[in-house]
Amino acid sequence: MIEICDELRDAEVKAWKALARYKFILFGYYAAIWVSLRRIEGKKRPNPFKALVELAKQKEATWQ
């Protein structure tokens, strides 16, 4: 039986690989799967994409 933690890890790895290859839609797809699985699991896990989101917020602030 496949465990949710294995699926979380798989989704995270696939998301980072997609981003590294400029596949932004695919990155969003796998990142969304990661978030959905985390909610299903019900555990408090730190979001592995938080630093990326913070960087995006910093960039956005410079354009305003």
C-alpha cells in the first residue's frame, strides 16, 4: 500500500523538477497535489515552497 508521506515526497520532487525545467504549469499542478495531500494527511508539515513564495512576494513589492 502506498503511504501518503511517499506521495507527498513524490509530488514535491516532481514540482521542483518541473520548476527547474521552466515547466511552470506542471510545477503548479504538483505543488497543488502536495497541498491537497497534506490536508488529507492532517499533519502539520512545513510547506517546502514557502521560500519560493516569499521570494515572489519580495519581487512583487519592488514592482509597486
